[in-house]
Amino acid sequence: MKQQLLDKFLKYVAIDTQSDDTSETTPSTQRQFVLANILVDELKTLGITNVEVDEHCYVYATIPGNTSAPTIGFLAHLDTSPDSPGKDVKPQVITNYQGGDITLPGDNSIVIRMDENPALKNCIGQTIVTTDGTTLLGSDDKSGIAAIMQMAEIFTKDTNIKHGVIRICFTPDEEIGRGTQCINLEKLGCTYAYTLDGDMPGELNKETFSADAAIINITGRDIHPGMAKDIMINAGRVMGDILARLPKDMAPETTTNYQPFIHPHTCTASVLNAQIKFLLRDFKTEGLTEQKVILEKIIAEVQQLYPKAIIELETKVQYRNMFDSLEKNPIGLDNL
């Protein structure tokens, strides 16, 4: 079974499914349909007849139950992050890992260090799969997809295993905060579902950050440098002053556990135009409003330094802490 699971995973990571946060469509990239259609075919090959992929690239499937247990769902997402390359993935498979740092073969300067990844000590004797360092691996969340597909194969081949109706759903665009934007809850067909996405075996996450995205667009004024005095407005300098004012104790690299953060993850700049893309994260949803206010105050301060620059802030809702709903409907946790 381990080899079957590994084979599935290696097949799925070979497919480029990057999402695109600049797209307004769902899915944000058509390439996500490639993996979706492969999964539909594989589920049908297992004998599962109630399988479909809709126009928004959501895959739905049902494994009939053989007991009266409640219907439950299992979810994973098709896309990989747009922040690093996802094409031509070359996995490194390490069998019987014996501990120690792991050097990535495609870029020897990148090392997965044990002192920075303490969970590695729990992987000694196991098979580890990494990227070669030139692309993402895509384990987030093709490992979840592989696990669900292996589960589907087990349940369809061994009818002695007792289970209720199982609903499967693979979603697009999770990495850009839109994984459930067009999900059809009626098709999903269950009251409770579990997402297989990340961390070590045996852990169940019942809460997460609430999330918004923020974008600051800056428009300056360009002119020949020899004639620039009192005329040029350098959007890149404006961007730098904004970044310098972000609270340093509110960053991913300085926070942990329940602490909120403001994360400028992508910056582009020229004299004429600059843009900063942020991830806003707080376990308390109301904290996202406070983060927006922080950005607004920074913009107001920098605007005084560059009165002729145009500085615009836009925020978008991404997702909300699932614990807010689970507190009101705890059965999904209580029955585990």
C-alpha cells in the first residue's frame, strides 16, 4: 500500500496546477482541470459511478456506505502556490531516512535542516519525498489528494470495511484563498467534512487564521533623472518607506501560535509604479480590521512625505476561522 500511495503522489506532483491570484475566474488557471480530469477517470476506474468535475473545477464523488453511520466528506485542493515554480517537478525520494540534514540536489545551497525542522526526527526509518530545490514539490496538497485516492481504492476493493457514505471533494484555488468560493454544498452532500492538508499523522486542526488579502498600489511620476529635481516621484522609494514602517513584531518571522501577522509576500517596483501584496492573518476575525487600520495609518504617514504620490489600499476577504462555526456545531469534533 505504501508503494501505491507513493506512486499516486509522484504522478500527481508531475502535473503543474499552480493557481494565479491575478485571475478573477474560478478556477484561476485552466491547468488545474488536467489533474481534476485525471482524478475523475481514476475514481471511475475504481467503480465509483457518482463522479463529476463541474465548470469551476470542483471534483465531487460518492463512495456508497455499508452501514448507517453518518455521511462524512474528505477534501483536498488541486492547486499549488503561485509564489514558486510548479512545472517540471523533479522529486527526490529518500527511502529509510536515517536522520540528518537533507540537501536538495537541484540546488545544493538549499538544505532542509533538522534543527529548523524538528519533526524530521519522527521520520527516521520512513520514506521522505522532497523537491529538488528548483520548483515546489506540490505536497501541499497533492499528498492529501493521494491519501484520499488511496482511501477510495481501499474502500472500493475491500467491502468488509464498515463505513457510512463517504463524499470526496477536490477544490481549486485554495492557495490564493478561494478554495471554497464556488463550492456546491448540496453536491458535497454532508454536514461535516475533513480536509487532509498538512502536518504530521495524528493531528487534527480545529481552528486556523482568519484571512484577508491586501494590496497597496503606488503611482509615482517618472522623468529623465537629469531633470528630476522637485518633479520625479519615485514609487519604489514610497514603497520602501511603507515597508520600513510595518510593525516588526507582527511578521511571520517574529510571531508564533495565535499571534497575528501582516506579511508583505510580493513586491514589485519601478519609478512610475509599485505594488505590495500582503497576507493579513489573525485567529480573531475582528483583528483583520485592526490590521487594515495599521496599513491605513502607515499610508497616511508616508503620504505626507510624498504628497503628489497616489497610494491606494485594497483589501479582499479570503477565508474565516473555521472554529467560529465549529463552536456552534461541535459534533464533527466530538465524534472523532
